[in-house]
Amino acid sequence: MNAIVQVMNDTVSSPNVLPIFKSEVQFRILGELFTHPDLEVALGELAQRIDRPRPTVSHEIARLVKAGLVIRRSDGNKALLRAALHTPVSEDLRSLLSKTYGPLAALRDAFSELPVSHVAVFGSFAARWRGEPGPPPNDIDVLVVGDVDYETLWDLTAKLSRKLGIDVNAVLRRADAWETDDSAFANAVKRGHVVDVIGQRPGAKYTR
């Protein structure tokens, strides 16, 4: 347990949603691995999945392996990584990450095969994620930028709502229209709390 505390006790750039971790990168690594307990992944793919630089991910992985939270094994000339699911803290850690990182992982998994350029969470869920005080969100508002048909989108959000146990509400915009959208809604989203799930925000000034 001392090793775990040592990894988590540096609060520089810790995630607002669960600030017990050293950094948001560490939070995303553990979130990705513990919310996908059957996943065994190479370092490069893990860096792509969480959209963070490979050297930064490698540095954090070394700390997490030393702490016993991540298992690394060699497979030829590459290392494969997976969550350490059988430590005294694994079940509690997985429960915490499922409630915080889990919805974003579920959204990314659901939308990753669709023709989207950008998917992001906004509204109260994003505000709590970014550290703004307030009551727990009672839904998840999702901006979807891409060429998804409405029927597919509604079916997908209904499945996500059942899976997550919270209403998932999606707003669909075409990429060209969203870039030039100057409506009250678009400005509120662009200037408010936003958490990216897939892709980059073209020309956006709010932080990831």
C-alpha cells in the first residue's frame, strides 16, 4: 500500500474528477486498463487509446508497474500491459474508475467505429469532471460531430443509457456546420466545460 500512496501522492496536474492520482495521464492509464479488465495492450496502442504522448505514458507505466497496479510481460520484442486485478486494492480501484473514467471509456468504445471527427462531453458531467462544484449529474450531454444518421445515434445513446445507468443525450452536428456555428448553443458549449472523447476540436480555445 505504501508503494501505491507513493505513486499517487504527487498532486501536480492531478485530475479534478478524482484527484488522488499523480496526474491525469496516470488516471487515464488506470481508467483504460481497469475499465477493460480483459485488455492486454502494447505501450504504443495504449498511448493512442488515451490520446497522450508515448514517452509520457511510458514514464507513468514504469511507476505503476513498480507500484503493482499494472502488470507488464514480454512478448517477443514488445511489452504487453494489463491491469493488476488481484491486489488488495484492485476491486476498490476498479469501482472508483468505473464510476469516473468508465463513462468516457464507454462513449469512446461506442463511437469509435462511426464516421465522427469529434465526440465530446459537455454540461454538468463535464463541469464535475473539470472540478466545478455542484450536485452529481443526472445525465451525460454529448456533442457528436460527424456524418452519423439520427436513427443510429438514438439507438446508440439508448444502449449507452442502459449500460451506464444514466441518461445519455446526444447533439449531432455536421463538421462543416459546427466549425462556423455561432449560435447561442454552440458558443455555450465552446466556452464551457468540455471533455474530449474522440478527436480534436477544430479552432477551439477551451482546454482539453
